[in-house]
Amino acid sequence: MDPSILLQYWPILLSGFKLTILCWILGTIFSMILGLIISLAQRYGPRPLGWLIQAYIEVIRGTPFLVQLFVLYYGGPLLGLRLDALPAGLLGLSVYGSPYFAEIFRAGYLAVPVGQLEAARAIGMSELTIVRRILLPLSLVSALPALVNFSIILTKETVILSIITVPELMYSVQRMSTETFRYLEANFILALFFWLLVETISRAGRWLETRITRHLIERT
């Protein structure tokens, strides 16, 4: 282990780590929003729309992220979709994560007691109000651990973006190992950065779960 190598490449590694965090944050937010929209459309939309959504979910979940990224980045121009590496990577992460988040939200909806939804309808609450004040808050409590868990999975999927030349952490580590042939130091820093990121997300998820649960208890 040669610490001087790490010091020499520290600016490049830090820049790659920052871009990895940016890709993870934006990819998670966009895929979670898209997944929420998909889950609500599947629950409240007409049956033909539900069939189309289910087909979308099965196709995306049934194909590797690397294949989807290749189709989007290299096959997109054939359909008139020309994207730089970073936008293509973010779009790829969003599309890849959305069906998983949609299924997590759907499972959360099923955990909400039917009696509470029926009681809300009985007192004249609109369906939009029921979704906003009852369905989403209560389902979020049960779905939060799974949401955090898949968010962690998305952090690791960001390394695939290096294949289409997004200069995130994996790309920086590959450059370092190629130029110096110091694979131990390169992979050590890669593992360390991802471990720190995953630990931070896990602790933030547990803190958020505690706060949401406490807030709902105080409301009731």
C-alpha cells in the first residue's frame, strides 16, 4: 500500500466521488418520482394502462442495467435521441430504478388498513385527499426500509456509468489503476468511498424512519 499514490490522485478521485454522489442523488430522486407516478397510475388508472405499466415493469426488471444503458446511449441516436454521457446515465438510472420503486410503493399501499381508506371515503374525503393525507403517509412508514435499501443498490449501479465514459468514481479509479498499475490502492479507495456512502445512507434512513413514525404517532 503506497499512500503517496492516493495523495497524487486525490483530486481526481474526489471529483469522481462527488459526481457519483450527484448521479446517485438525481437518479434516486427521478426514479422515485417516476416510480410513485407509475404506482399511482397502476392503482387508479384504467385497466389497459395497468397492463402497459406492468409490461414496462417486467421488461425493465427483466433486463440488465448495462444492456439498458447501451440501448439508451448507443441506440438512442437511431431514434433521434442524442444525449451526452452524463444525461444518458441519469436517464438510465431513472428508468432502471422506477419499476423497483413502483413495486415498493405498491407494497406500501397494500400495508395500509382498508378500514382507514373506507372511513375516509365515508366522511366525504376526495380520493386525492385520501392519497395525500392517508395513503402516502401510512404507506411510506412500511415502505421506507425497502426504499432506503434500493437507494443503496442504486449507489452501486452508478459504477456502470463509467462504461459510457461518465467520469464518476469508478472511471477515476480505472484511470488511476491504468496509469500506475497500483490496483490494490485503487480498489481500496473505491471500496472505502462506497462503504462510507452506504453507511451514511443507512443511518440517514434509520433517522428518517424514526422521525416519520414519531410524527404520525403525534398526529394520531
